[in-house]
Amino acid sequence: MPRLTYVYEDGSRRTVEVATATNLMKAALAHQVPGIIGECGGAATCGTCHVYVAHSTEQFAPPSPDEEDMLEWTASERAANSRLSCQLTLTRADAELVVHVPSKQV
């Protein structure tokens, strides 16, 4: 199963295991991970699932135009490694990913 680690500003971490092909936002909501809200349910229209990917984002498709637009309106500052977690899906059973959760989503 893929392993996802959500890291907070204070350095604390929350690691969860999820089924393959689950997006990061749904994984966070299913495991009640604080800091990921996902108001739009994964439609890339709210920006409340914004994360900073700790390592290369090359394993994922580039952001769609809709995701690019929404990343301009996130509550926390956009960075080069900013992504909407609803648009990131781990497809390998052995995948491990670390993302940093911004201090605010709304």
C-alpha cells in the first residue's frame, strides 16, 4: 500500500497507508488528517487541499489549467512545489510520498 506522510509547520508528522489509486485529499479526509479540508470534494475548485510536495513532482502529471488557476488563490502562499492534493494520485503499491501541509487553507 502507498504510504503518505503529512508534515506540519511544527514538524509533527502523520503517516497513513492508503489503497493504490486514492488521491491525497481523499486519503487525508478518510484518515482525519488535520489541515486538509477539501471543500469541493476534489474538483480543483476550492484550493482547500493545497500541499507542498517535499520531493520531485515528476511522478505526477503536470497541473491542469484549472489547478494552475486555483493555486493562484490558495490561502497560503504558492510555491514551486505547490499542488492540490485532490489532483495527486499514487498509482504504485510501493509508493511513498511526503507533503507539507500549509498553515492555513481558508
